[in-house]
Amino acid sequence: MKKQHILVIDDEQDLCEILRFNLTAAGYQADVAYSAEEVLDMDVTQYDLLLLDVMMPGMSGFELARHLKQDPATASIPIIFLTALGDEKDKLHGFDLGADDYIAKPFSVRETLARVKAVLARMTPSLPAEHELCYKGLKMDLDKMSVSVDGQPVSLTKTEYELLKLFLENRGQVFSRQEVLERVWPRDVVVTDRTVDVNITRMRKKIGPYSSSIVTRHGFGYLFIS
């Protein structure tokens, strides 16, 4: 599956690099530009989403957005504004220009990734009824609820299946044990952190050569790396 392509536009180079690193880790293809003028010399049509700062030297993010929305070739590209301008009138101005979301600085990277995912989901056509989640030779048939490793069927419990599905659907995203509990186990079931660890260990063993893709970030949680 082709990675979704995101352009980060901000005159703060450190912030651009932080966002590029985290977007890449979350499974996106990410580029950066440090001014609106630089963007005008780029092929913006290749991008699925723009993360655009408002207050930049020279042309502002609002001006760039107005220019892009007036061009039929780039008018449909979603824009999320990143800015220290948090007043309601500034937000309304951003939305009037066609922004899809507005994140006030300072912001958390985690919240930004969640908003990016939400905007892209709204712009992406829903999958057909029959579809798969795949990573190399690891495949999940979401209609048949089956799993295979390099063409060989693998028997997972319902919990193991839901764990693997969570990680494959969110490659590069770290989940704490508490988040895994909330996403996989029913709310009326009392489960300990140790239960999460045990089930992930069992699932890892069953997917054989792909077990190393599910890694532990000590102090943070688990994630699936590509």
C-alpha cells in the first residue's frame, strides 16, 4: 500500500524535523519546507495533507492556503494549520480559507498524529467489504478473521487476533498497556498489565519470523515497526 505523503511547512526547523521524524515513524512519508515561498516552487499535488504554520516571515500560512485553494490542482488537498494564533477569530479565518483542522501551539506530537489520522481518514475512500491487512508475508483476512504467515495458516485466539489487528492497523504508533487494555479487552473485564504482556508474548510466538516487528519501548509500551 502506498504511504500517504505529508508536507510540513514551518519556519522553525527543529519543529519540522520533530514532526517529520514522528510522521515517518507513524508510517507516513513526510517532507518539510521552511517557508511559503519554498512551497510555491514545489509540486504540491504529490501531497495528501499539508501541516501549515500560519506565522512565517514573508508570505503567511493564510496567504499560502488562499493561493493553494484558488488553484484547482491543489484545492482539494487538506490543510491543518499549526499556529500560536489561538484566538477564535483566527481559527474562524483559517476555516474560512478551507482548513480541515486547526492546532494551536504549543501542541503535543501525539495529538497532532491523531488529528492527521482523522483528517486523512475523512479524505480516504472506505475499503471494500473484502480486504486484508498485510506486512510482507504476514496477512490478516479481516472478513474471514484468519491469519497466515508466509502462506501458512496461523491459529490465534480472539484476543491475540485483536492484538495483532491493533498493531497492524497502527504501525509505528506506540500503545501503552492501558491503551491496549482499552482497545482490545471488554470494559467489564478486569485484566492486569501482566495479562497484556502474556497475550502479546503468545501472539509473537505464533507469527514466527515477524515477531521481532512487535517491539517493546520500555516505559512507553508496544508498537509494530516496519
